[in-house]
Amino acid sequence: MKDITPKLINLFKSGFCTPQIARLAIKLKEPSTTLHYNIKKLEREGKIKTYKAVFDYKKIDEGHCSYILANLTKENYGNPEEISKRIAKDDKVESVDIVTGDYELLIKLRTKDVDEYYIWAKEAIKKYGISKMFSLTSLKQVKSEFVEMG
Amino acid sequence: MKDITPKLINLFKSGFCTPQIARLAIKLKEPSTTLHYNIKKLEREGKIKTYKAVFDYKKIDEGHCSYILANLTKENYGNPEEISKRIAKDDKVESVDIVTGDYELLIKLRTKDVDEYYIWAKEAIKKYGISKMFSLTSLKQVKSEFVEMG
DNA sequence: TAATGTAATTGAATAATATTCAACTATTTA
DNA sequence: TAAATAGTTGAATATTATTCAATTACATTA
């Protein structure tokens, strides 16, 4: 049997979805052509970047969620953008922000468990030139990606 | 003219989208019926929670993004869950986590600008019984909701 | 290990939905 | 206020999802 779900999950994390115009038409009591016009306009203007799926991460073996504050080594301190773009490529990374305060980066990471988190963190220090890390572990994800988690 | 885009944006933040099976079929070189079957299975199992849109937040007047670490007053310290569920109801709140460390909650907030952030923060202290707040402002959102921001 | 049941794959038919188009209306601009 | 532009909408068409039934793969157990 071919297990296509991992591929599916990865593609759905950032795309391969589309608006449900008919459902919106009912909800908003507007003709579907009007909604179609307005949605395409939002897309054209670049206001909508993509359509994607949101998962119950525990159920897809990404139950461990952590927020990592990171300092860059002095070689990289000057251009956090390049480093953060590289970090952003990682499928396990939900978000990367360059932030104010004592740390330069804030990374939201989703892993299977603490072990996988630890492996990732060790690797990251080497790969991305991180000089110091401060991690917050999520004990409960009440809302994520604008979606309330049951 | 009726401006339905704000309603549209709100609905798209957490739903009213659907998978693009035909595109996936081409991408994965599998029959669309196979993908249909597998996707419905993921939905049935609750692994997929919803399908939604991701925005260029600057372009929809939600350009100011901040991470707020919060302590609850001692009356609320015992049940962070109830408070966090209430906070989660707020449309401006992208995520809420109960976290380890010196603070109980980590809130990701999207507002138009600093002014709106300040108003929200003041209100939140009153409404949710927050005794102390520590905020990190995002200077650049490199990735968000698993989507790389150009 | 053969037999039986269950889960997954798939092509063809159908149903549902998005998209296009053209006519019209509202809004903005000169 | 005329002309141009942007937004709305119903009807026609094109796409796409969904259902169905047949088939195959896999797991269970006797």
C-alpha cells in the first residue's frame, strides 16, 4: 500500500486548497458570482497568499510544540534575515519572526516529542549559527493559526 | 457598494476553504479518487481540522504583529485554560498557548498598528485578569502559519 | 496457510461547483 | 455631468468533486 498521507500533509501545510464559494454564498447571502469576483480581487491584490489546511497536530505526530528565542553568533548578528529564511525552509518550523528584545529570532517549532525537539535544537545551533537559545514549551495549544483547538 | 471583504477575511481566517484534489492528483501523480479517499479519511479521523486562507497581513491592515507573554492574577492562576479560551475568541488573536517558564500564557496578536496593540493590551489586562505582560514585537515575519512570507 | 473479512485503489458516471460572459448598476474622475 | 472605471449579477459553460461498483491489497484467525 502506498502511504501518501505524509506527502499530502506537507502539501496541505501551505497550499493545495481553494475557497468554497458556494458555502460562502449561502453564509453571506450573496450571489456566488459576486463572491467570486471579490475573492479573485483579493488574490490579485496579493492580500490572500494561499489556502491551506490546519491539523490536529497531536494526531499527525507533531504534538510537541515549542517557541524558541534565539541569539545569533556575532558573525550572523548583522543579517538575521538570511538565517531566518534558511530556518523558514524547515518543514517542522511553523513560524519565524525577527523580534525586538534580548533575542533576535522567535521560532515556533512542531516536533513529534521532546526527543525530536532536542535533536532539532542541537542541529540548529550548528547549522544556523545560534549562540544562545531560550525555549518555551507549549503545555496546551488553545488556538493556533486562528483556529481554536478543541 | 457593499464591502464584503471584511466578512470574507474573517470567515477565511479559519474556514470556508476546501482541498484542490485535481491539482494534488497532478502533483502526486495519483488518481483523484485515491486522493479523495485519503483526504476524507484524514478528515474523518480528525487529523485535518479545517481548510483556511493565509493573508499578507500588512495588506489587510493587520501589519503589527506581537507576541505577548502574560502572567495571570492569583485569582486566575489556577485555571489558565478558561481565560485562554476566552482570549482565543478574539479575532485579532492568532494563537494562544499555555506555556512553561515564568509566564503562563503566550499570545500572538495581530493589529493594525502600535496604537491598536496598546488599546488591546490595556483592555486585556482588565478583561482577562492579567497581572503582568511582556511583549515582543515582530520586526519581520519571515514565516507564518507554515507559509513563507515574501 | 487458506479462508474470510476489512481497508485501500481505481475508472466510469454523476452531481456539485467554479468560472466565464455579457448586461447592467454604482462609483469615481476629469 | 459626461465618460470611464469598478462592482454586481443571472444564465451558460467548463471544471471538479463525489459517488458507485469492481478490484486489489492487507490483516485476522481458525
